[in-house]
Amino acid sequence: MEKGISISREEIIKLLKCREKEQQGLFHKAAQIRNENVTKNVYFRGLIEFSNRCCNDCLYCGIRRSNNKLLHYTMTKNEILDAVDFSSRAGYASVVLQSGEIRTKEFISFVEDVVKKIKTKYPDMAITLCVGEQDKETYTKFFNAGAERYLLRIETSNKVLYKKLHPSEMSFENRKQCLVDLKVISYQVGTGVMIGLPGQTIVDLADDILFIEKMGIDMVGMGPYIPHKDTPLGDYAVDKEDNMQTGLNMISVLRIVMPQINIAATTALQALDPLGREKGLSAGANVIMPNVTPQKYRESYQLYDGKPCVNEKSEDCLNCISGRIRSVGLNPAYNEIGTSLFYKQRVKNGC
Ligand code: SAH
């Protein structure tokens, strides 16, 4: 099945709200569609949070510019290469280099050089960048250096809400344009949203699904919004359980709408529930992102409170992760880069 099932906005809203028996049915259907389309393989992305420096001041984010309690760090190129080496030995055939957003010349050439170094030493390693909004020239530079995937969450597709959650110099339009640019350059493009943001409604979330569908996105990472105490939204009370359930329903609905994309069972799910990532997989996700950032930096990369695995080393994951995947009847796909099938089709069709 190549094409997703077309679902109306009203139907999506209904599905996002469903709970209990109906919800189990939704998960079951999505898992079945996942198995038929992208198989039972779960792909690994070793997550390297290489710098927490950021020029942005997003109201929800723990590494925002104004959080002066943060100890700033940028990993050295050798530390990044060591994390890639660890991933390679662990059988994680793909790495994600994530950081705050910096647009200086130095930062751009640092990233470009590190990508080149990784590609030289590990030519088979698929590299995803997640370094925020950059101009088209920079995205092209990174692509030519060897990064073939890029993650940039739209955060919310509701423009009014976007404006409320971001400083005035950021704009929904620019972020969307970045996604368009990335597609034009031929990246495998990922986006995503947070679920349960202050002021966000279920209708917004249904529109997020439709946005992702309309943009023809290849891979998605979405997770519940979790407050961080040192942010302006830190005191906003969230219904964690409800956000968790809606988050799982988002995965299922998106899988039904876009059967061939890659969907991550994100860390934020695990932050709210120790079995969150397994639940994400059971709801239709097919990607997992073990953290391979050196332990000494993890405490300083807390996007939200209660981020899991902060006190763990990359090695600690090795024993636990395959068991977690197998526990929900899926297959840990070691040493496979797991290119998005949707992307492959898109390239074949020239769009
Ligand atoms: N600078 C990069 C990476 C940002 S951090 C970029 O702009 O893409 C990665 C993601 O963490 C963000 O896109 C956001 O969706 C998520 N995030 C940030 N704060 C969060 C919070 N409080 N709760 C849940 N997710 C959060």
C-alpha cells in the first residue's frame, strides 16, 4: 500500500480524542499498516547533542538563549567522532547531529567539516543534521559535505500559536520555507510538532497532521510538550497523561495517513512513561534514537525537565534497547540505514 488513507479533518479529530477500546483498535490498525509498508524493522539513529548554544529564545525550550543557568558546551570534533564510532560499533547505521541554532560562519564551517570527517571515516554512516533554520546556501553546503537528512520541526502548524511561543524575530513562514528549501536540495526531510503546548487545541493537532501530509514530509518526530522550570512557560500546568495518549494517537493517525514515512518513537514519550518509546512503536512508529552524547554533557542538554538517560552512558543503552524493541514484537534493524520509503518513492517520481 503506497498511498495513505485519506481522512477528513473531522475524522482525524475524532481519532485523536479516542481512548480505551477504540484507541487500542487505532494502535492495532496503525501497527498493521506499519508492518505491511515499512516492515517490522525498527531503525536506529544515534543522537549526538553536540552543542547547547542557541541564538533563539523559544518560550518552551530549556536551552533557550535567556536561560542563564545553562552551562554552555560544544563537543570537540574528536568527541563527536568518538560518538559516531560508538554508534558504528553498536550497529546504529545512522547518526543525528543536533544542537541549538547558531548561524555564524565558524559554526557553519565547524558542522561542514565534522560532516566531511564523519563521511571520510565512516562512508556508510547516514548523517542527519538538526541545527535549526539556516539559509539555502548553508543547507546546500551541509548536503554537499555528506549530510543527506535534515530534521526541522515546525513545532506547531498554527501560525498564531507559533507567534505566541517564539520571539518576534522567528516566523512560521521562514521555518516552512526552510522545509521547502531542504526538499529542493534533495534532503530526506523530517519535521514534527509538540503535543500539548500551552494554548494548543486538538484541532491544531489535526491540522499538524494535514500540514505534514501536504508538505510531503519523509520522516517525523513528534512528542509531548514537557515544561522546563527555567523557561517562561515552566509554570504552565500540563495534563501529562492526556498529552501522552494524544501523542500516541498522533503517531497512529499519521501512520495511517502516510504509511511509508519514518516515524520516531521520541525520547519525550519515554520522559512521561518509562515504557513510552515501546508504546510509540506499538502505535506505529519505526525509528528509535538512542542517545550517544557523552554523559558529562547530557545534563546541560535538557530541553525539558525529567529528560531520561541523563545519568546514563551510551553503553547502558546497548543491553536494554534491543530487548525493548523485541518486547513489542518488532525487529531491531542493526546496521541498516533505514531510508524513508516515502522518500525513495518521491525521488523515483521526481517530486
Ligand atoms: N535547534 C534545533 C534543535 C532544537 S531541539 C532546531 O531548531 O531544530 C529539538 C526539539 O526539541 C525541538 O524542535 C522541539 O520540538 C523539542 N523541544 C524543545 N523544548 C521542548 C519541551 N519543553 N518539551 C518537549 N519538546 C521540546
